[in-house]
Amino acid sequence: MPRDEPSEVLAFLAERLRAPGAEAPETVQTHISILLLGRDRVYKLKRAIRLPYLDFSTPGLRLDACREEVALNRRTAPALYLGVRRITREAGGALAFDGQGELVDAVVEMKRFAEDTLFTRLAQAGRLDRPLLTALARTIAGFHAQAPRAPGGDGAQRILDVLELNEQCPDMAPAFGAAAVDALRAALRKAWARHAPLLDARARAGKVRRCHGDLHLRNLCLLDGQPTLFDCIEFNEAIATIDVLYDLAFLLMDLWQTGLRAEANWVMNRYMDESGDAGGLPLLPFFMALRASIRAQVLSTQAALPGAARQDILPQARAYLDLAMALLRPAPARLLAIGGLSGTGKSTVAAAIAHRIGAAPGARILASDRIRKRLAGVPAETPLPPDSYTRESSDRVYAALAAEAARTLALGHACIADAVFSRQEERQRIERCAAEAGAPFQGIWLEADPDTLVARVRARRNDPSDATADVVRAQLRRHTRPQGWLAVQAGQDAAATQAAVLAAPGIAPDGAG
């Protein structure tokens, strides 16, 4: 049973946090925790509850959970998680931190960070720019690479356990109607059966790991200017021991539902660049749908609580249910190649429209500039010397681009190839990728006047492209518009260029966006 919340423990903690002359600390409550927020410290107290997936019913269990929370979160946020404080009852009956008396409770002690550094706040303020999202994707990929692997090949069973747990929720049918809930659960089961062999193969390959488990915008912040993951799931190892892409999918779904769909696609692409885990692309729509269905379930349960503002909660819950169904609708693979001289805005157009092409979170973008840097073993923003741009090196880059495009299409996922494609053999090779996969293809050739091209390349900073004004002038002397690809003027308004590309035959008739 829950303890009386306005207890002496809370009063004790509030007194420890109260600054001289200040008001009482702010209190934030969740269904399993109570947080007291002081000026520069936070105490996080576990509720004395037992649920199907956690047990905080005794002081000893809460102490163990606090220690586990600190240990796990220090993997990603060591500066934020300061430690665990035992609350004991000393001689005379007074409570103390880490005393010799009987254990009464335990709290996680955390450093308080500015609320406006939460990624939910950054998203609301329009501050999730591409450099920050790139850094976030790299942080997550690095964390996943170091996370402990789970033994065995039971990837499908782990996801089936999630489905079965969700199906036990009694509150969804009253909230949405039995027909809608049955349709969602049947669609999820059908997708699970289709993906079961891949789920098991990924588990055998070490893709199931002890992840974060709750990786959404509210559990991300900036610490010292760096994206930081915090508040991972510590109370149930099984819930957090998951496919790394199921971990990532919570963030992608959260961005998608927030309306930041191009940002979700950017994070996916940068994560794939870092992790090389493109073999899991077919799972992302299913994983995102599963995450959305869980949000619908949680909100329907909240709406069923006494005194809940059902009129506010249920529309949100319904939006997640609708999103889950939309994510499960199939979208065929297709290949879009965007070519043009340096400075025509190929990468800008690709990033702006990728979320509209194929299944969520949109097309995999394969850019020759990024592939060249990867083959050289350097980050995408690191400049390469001129001798890295020989005919032989470019041949290797275009061969790698075509091979990756073929693999992506074979997985059933849409793809955008972003490169100059100035030579006929380069264009023919990328066209063959689509033909051999039986996928629709469209080649786009962007054009702009010479002054615009030169101005754009001169303005680049920390960009994967190393093109200079001299490179542009040399391209202008050597290359002309190719035959067979759709020419699009890209010299002025970016939105008009993007609309023209999307209007090309067969580009985005059923896109994810």
C-alpha cells in the first residue's frame, strides 16, 4: 500500500533542500516517484508501491532501486547523478541522512539542471537544430555500442512479451472502443509475425542490449552544452533489455508525434551513419508504432483514474492510437537520386523531403560526401586534403553508395542517393540499383546560376562537403545537364525547390509524412 505522502520523510527532505529565506522546494509527482526540487539539488523518492513490473514496497527494496538507478544513469549522466542517501531513524526518533539507525527510506540525490535545457523545451523553442541533433544521434549510438549485450536469440519473444503485457490493459477499450483496440492489436501482432525472424537474427547478432528503455524528449537535456540521456529504466531489467532500435524508436516516435518529422528523419540517418545498423531499418515503423501504442495505453489508464481530466487526456491518447495505425500501413521502397553541381543544395533538399518518402521515419539518405569521410575514417565534418578527391577515390565512393542503396532497397526501405552524379556511368549505376530491386526510380538534376553556386559553397561551415569555389568553376566547365533526369531550378526559394522535387512523378504519393 502507498504510504501517507505528506509524511515526515517528505518534510525532512524539504527542510534539507530549503535555502535560507526561500520558499519550500517544488514537488513533482509521477506514478512511481516523488521529486523535490531545490535550488541546486533534487531528491527523488520512490513511492512505496508494488506493481506488476516493479516492487518498491519496502525500504530495502527502495534502497536497492535507488542504487541501481544511480549506477545505470551514471553510464550517460555521471555529473547529474550524485549518489544515494539513506534515510535513517536515529536515537530519539529524529530522521537523518546515512545514520546508524533503522533504515526508513532512501533517495537519489541529483544535480538540478535548468528546465530550459530539457529537449521538450528545446523542441518547443525551435532550438533542435541539425548540429544538436547530430550530436544527440552520435551520443545515443555511442551509448548503444557500449551497452552490455543480452545473451541468446530471443528478440522476437522479448517484443511478444511487450505486446502481451500491453494487451492486459483494461482501460483502452472503454477509451477508444473495442473495435479500434482490436484492430490495433491485430495489426501489431501481424507486424510482429512478419518481423520475428529479423528480431531473432538481431538478438543473435548482439543488437539486444541493456539500453535506456525510456528514451524520449523529456528524458534528454543539455549538460555543459552536450546532449545527455537521463532517467533510464532501472526498476525492471527485462523492460530495458531491448533491441537498440526499439530504444531509439521512442525518440523517433516522440519527434514524429511532436510534428518534428524532418528532425526524426535526421536523427535516424545520423544514427545509421554512426552505428552502421541499417539492416534494422524495416523494424523502425513497427517499433515506432509499438511505442505509440504504449503511449495510448498509458494515457487511457491515466484518463480512467478518479478525478482525471478525461476531456484533455483522451484526445491525446486517441492521437497516439491513430499514429500507431498510420505507422503500420505499408509504404513501398523507392529510390530517388538527387544530382547537381556543388552548391545546388542537394543535401538540403534531401534532408527537407526525406521524411515524406517511404515508411516512417522516412528515406535513408546516402550522401557521397558522408560516405567519402566514412571511408577515410574521419567524422563527416572533417575536411579532407585534395588528394582524397582522385578519380579512383570517387569511383570507390560511388560504388559504395550504389551498394548501400541496393541493400536498402532490398530491405524494402526507401532511399535517397545524394551526389553530384556528373558522369553518365554514375547515373546508370544508381538507376540499375532500382531496376534490379524492382523499385520505382526518379533522377533529379538541380540547377542554379554560377554566382549562386559559388556563394553557397563559400558560406558553408562544418559541412561534409569540401567543395570550394574553384571546384565549382571546374565543374561548370566540364559538366552540362544530363539527359533523362528531371531538371529542377534550385537557385532561389528553398521551399519551391523542395515542392518541385516532391511533385515529380512517383516521388511521394504515399510518403511517411
